[in-house]
Amino acid sequence: MTPTSALELLSIARAVALEAGAVILEARRGDVAVAAAKSSSVDVVTQVDRDAESLIRGRLAELRPGDAFFGEESGGGSGTTGLTWVVDPIDGTVNYLYGIPHYAVSIAVVEGDADPQSWRALAGVVVNPASGELYSAAAGGGAHLGDRALRVADAVTLGQALVATGFAYLAATRAEQGAAVARLLPLVRDIRRMGTASLDLCAVAAGRVNAYFERTLNPWDHAAGALIAEEAGALVTGVPGARADHRFLLAAHPELARMLAPVLADLGALPPPHEGSAR
Ligand code: LIP
């Protein structure tokens, strides 16, 4: 198969994400119920998550038959091209379940496996079907909201920083995260908990927040959003010496990120050292 440019992969991601977004939005007009619980009783999946992922997986198999796939609801499938699609059909499922119009279809394609420590992201799209906002980026091609080019907000002092974050599905981890956020609150402008990692990363790219950090994210939660934030000029990093992964992710203007990282470590916002990188 002839090598495909990042822009060509981006147009595939955009078309498939928009199609899935329309189905997800339509389903929201009816009743949406929990189909099952996953890692905990509050980590839920709906039938819409599953249907949307099988639509996305089917379309990508038609359009890119040799590529591998790694999705939140249906897991992974190997390929022959060296490219992997990393997909979250509904990021922000709890928002979707409650009818909060802040959830997204997140589709990224990476060179390599679905491993944040080794992949090279080539293209990513994050679509909020409820608002109609489409964020996109191709490696080296910049980040966009619709046709508008995105730049992270200029660096600010810690005290002026509007910081987004999120909490895990495990109560014990949430307790640790909550305690760290309570210690961070008096040091920053304010905190935002919006419930959708991919849109939090896009908010950094668009300058709607100054920083975003979270623990326990899965590859599908950040694959596309992290590329969009980086292409908008953000530094996206993980625990000291590592790239962002399940242990920790921080995204912000590079100056602010370098200021914030040690502060978050001192406040206990990072995982205990023994916590592994893989989910
Ligand atoms: C969610 C993330 C959110 C995080 C939740 C969950 P999901 O992803 O977008 O940032 O706080 O714990 O991981 O489960 O809706 O795909």
C-alpha cells in the first residue's frame, strides 16, 4: 500500500468521526441506558458507545484494510501497515448518559502500536456532536477548530492559571486526586472539571484553559487530543522522564507546564512510584 500522508489520514478520521457523531447525537434524542459497568460501578458503557465503535471500526476496515485498530469498547486488532487507529467512540460517556452536551468522538492514527510511550501520532480528530465543534491536527500541519488555526494561551503565572483536571473511576484514586486538587486550588486562578479528557486537551489547544492534568487516562482518551494540543504549541508530558500515559498527563504552554509539573508532584497529584504505565 502506498504511504498515505498525514493529511489524507486526517480526512478519513474527520469523515468517520462526523458520521459516528451524527449517530451518537441522534441516539441521544431517545432514552440512553447503561449497558454494563466496567472497571467500577461508575465506569459505564452504553449500547450507543458499542454501536458507534463498531460503525467506526467497520468504516476504517473498509477505507484502510491493512491498519490495526485499538478501541475502548472492542479492544485491539492487528494490521500489516504499521499504522494503528486509536478510538474512543464516546469520550465523556457519563456526560453523555446524563445529557450533558460535552462529550466527543475521538479518533487518532499513530505509527506503531497503541502504546503512548512509543507511538508517533500522525493525525487526530475530536468532534463534539452536541456543539458541532470539530478539532483536528496532522503531524507538522498545526491544529484547527473548524478552519481556525489554534494556538495555546500565552504563558501565565501559576496564580493566574485556569486549570482543568479529572478524576478516576476508582474511589481510592479519586480520594487521592481530590486531596491534591484541594491543595492546588489556593495556588491557581480556578479549577475546571468538564468530564471529557479529549475536549480538555482541545481546550488547552484553543486557549480556553491554561493547563490540563489527569491520572489514569487510557490511550484512547488522549491520543487525538494530545496531538491537537502539541500542534497548537502545548507541551504534553507525563511523569518525570516519561511521555504522557496511564500514569499521568499534563498539557500546557511549555513555560507553564515546566512550572506546574514540580508543583503538582509536591502536592501529590502524581501516582505513587510503584504504579505501572500500562492500564
Ligand atoms: C473519561 C475521561 C475523563 C475522565 C474519566 C474517563 P470515558 O473517559 O474523558 O477525563 O475523568 O474518568 O476516563 O470513560 O468517558 O471514555
